[in-house]
Amino acid sequence: MLKAVILIGGPQKGTRFRPLSFEVPKPLFPVAGVPMLQHHIEACAKVPNMKEILLIGFYQPNEELTRFLCNAQQEFKISIRYLQEYSALGTGGGIYHFRDQIVSGSPEAFFVLNADVCSAFPLAEMLSFQKEHGEPNSFVILGTTSNRKQSMNYGCIVEKRGNKRGLALCGKAKHKNQQDMLLEEPTNGWHRAEAIRLEQDIFTALAGQGKLYVYKTLGFWSQIKSAGSAIYASRLYLNQYHTTHTERLASNKEGGPKISGNVYIHPTANIDPTATLGPNVSIGTGVTIGAGVRVRESIILHGATLQDHCCVLNSIVGWDSTIGKWARVEGTPSDPNPNDPYAKIDSETLFRDGKLTPSITILGCNVTIPSEVIILNSIVLPHKDLNRGFKNQIIL
Ligand code: GTP
């Protein structure tokens, strides 16, 4: 039998996801219409002989997480448990702390997934790869090709091709240095002797012993660090729905809105037939969309209202927010270079050269945008009732 561990982090993580992570733990943020974590759970549940999924994190178990776990257990008919670390133990510390629970029942193998990535998660393929190429007690890491700039920024896996395919050497040099600096910072949560980092402390050692193999995927893989990358991840998953979940893709129907490209609409949303949606749009529960509205490359969260003729581009509209008539809410996408096949989305810092980096527009929950104004490249914190337009600002 098999098991899977999903690392979900905790409340101090997901800072680049604010203000959206104030309302919902980042792993539960909807990407292509379903909570980010559900994509991982679906991928795990599809692997034959998968018996249990363990989520490891340091969130206090809250109602939302518990409800998600109950629903997912019922839907996927698999045991899913949440194991809470007493504090941030690092990406390897939780696995070590809960090792008895992971190995109980003697699984023949277990998968470890990061909650904040989106991918087609080729788990069955990795398992066959391991059976074919790996030695007993060896490990397989999923690899994706990145470009030179990214490998300089984050470090990379160097594949050693010999008579055995895929023997890997892991170098996360720059990243390691950054983490080491963090370790020196006494106020930081990382300053714990128990913290173990999978990438630096474990994989590097395993690679040195020749026990780490790399399975390179040609499928999609992207990190979900910032809110902008959630829109990009939605695009990747919506595209995947053509082969995995066609029922989640909206189509042009008599009496329905005009759909252009890949769009997810929750069945409870109320959409005027003269609205035009897509490509890459996800509409949550109970959303109301008025006449002549245009939405493109955006995520509209539950309970939001888009009044007649407003336009929403490259934005995330928070829960229960309202956009007035003829208003325009627009952001700047941070998509990877389309001419570079190996480019990955960069998690831009909020500020560059003392200025707010142009990014997607985010409206926190319960924000009201008046009629006939423009909100451009701005982040609006929750519960704001704006009375004019804003450009390149964080509205506190
Ligand atoms: P950054 O880009 O610096 O964030 O590094 P990274 O891409 O390697 O990500 P990171 O190592 O921070 O996290 C990978 C995954 O592990 C994410 O899903 C995190 O939420 C999760 N994670 C990070 N730290 C911890 C931890 O202390 N405990 C648990 N359980 N999960 C963690």
C-alpha cells in the first residue's frame, strides 16, 4: 500500500498571499474553482493502492480545514488526516516528527507533496520510474526544466547521466545561503534546532549517497507563492480540465453568458446572459454578474457582485466584494515569458526600487468599488468602501 504526505505550512507562511490568506488558509484558496489542496488530493486518490493522505502543517485546526477534510474523505473515499506540528519544523521536520504515523501499516512507498505548487502530479509514473531505475530505499524527486536565470536564483538539480539514468545531484546553493541567514535571525520562527529542511539537509545528503533519482516531467509545474501566481495556476489547471474534468469547464449555451476560452463557473452563480467571461476565469459560489460585464484572467470569489457593465481584468475579487456599474478593475499579469519554453512564474517582490511592482489587482473580502471608477494595479485590504479610483497603490 501507498501513502502521501502533503506539506501545508502554517499561518506565518503565505505572507506573499496577503490579504487573501487573512480569510482562508492559503492551501484552501480556490484555484480553478476548487481549493488548491484538492488538486493534490485528487492526484493522490487516483494512484492505485493509495490508502492514506496525511496533511502536515502548523495551522490550528479550524472549521474550514475540518470541513474540507470531511468532504474530501467522503468524495475520494480515502483516509485523510491532519497532523499538526507544535511549531514550524521545516519541510522535513514534520515528516520526521510524525514518522511513526507515516510508516505505520508499512507502506511500500510514500509521496511528499508541497501544497503550494500546481502540477499534473505524475505520481503513478514516478512510482514506475522508481521501480524501474531506483535501488531499494532510494528516493525519486520530480524535476522540471527551468531557465538559467531561475537556476541561478533558486539553485537546481543537476542530473548525472551515467549507465543509470537520472542519478541526481542537488544544489540549492543560493537558496541555502538565504536560509542560513534566516537561521541566524533569532526572532525568526526558523531558529529551531528541530527544523529540518528537505531540500538542503536531506536531498543534498541523499544525492551524495547516490540515493536520489530525478524524474523529469514534461507536464506543467508552477509554484503558487503570490496571488498573481494563483491566476496563472488557475490557467494551467483549467487547461488540464480538458482531459481530467470536462464537467468543470463552462460552454456557450442558449441563454447563458458568452464564454471565451477556459472558464469555471460554480453552479450557484447567477450570470446575466449578456456578460462575456474568459479566458481563464473562475467564478465562485453565489457570485452575481450583471448585464454587459466583461471578465478576463481573473478569480471571482464567493458572494461577490459585479454590477452591470463593469470590467475585471487580471484581478482577484475577494469574497462578498461589490464592483459598481461601469467600473474598471484591472491589474498587470506576471506571467512567465511566453517565448521561453522553460520560463516559470517569478514571485515578484511587492516593491522594487521603492515602488510598488505593477501586479494583479486584488480586492480583499467585502470591498466596495463605486460606479464608474478605475482601480489599476492596486491591492485593497478587506472591508474598504472606496469613494474614488486608485492606481498603483496599496489601500490600507
Ligand atoms: P520559498 O520559495 O522560500 O518559500 O521556498 P520553497 O519553494 O522551498 O517553499 P518552502 O520550503 O517554504 O515550502 C514548501 C512547502 O512546504 C509549502 O507548501 C509550505 O507551505 C510547506 N512548509 C514550509 N515550511 C513548513 C513547515 O515548517 N512545516 C510544514 N508542515 N510545512 C511547511
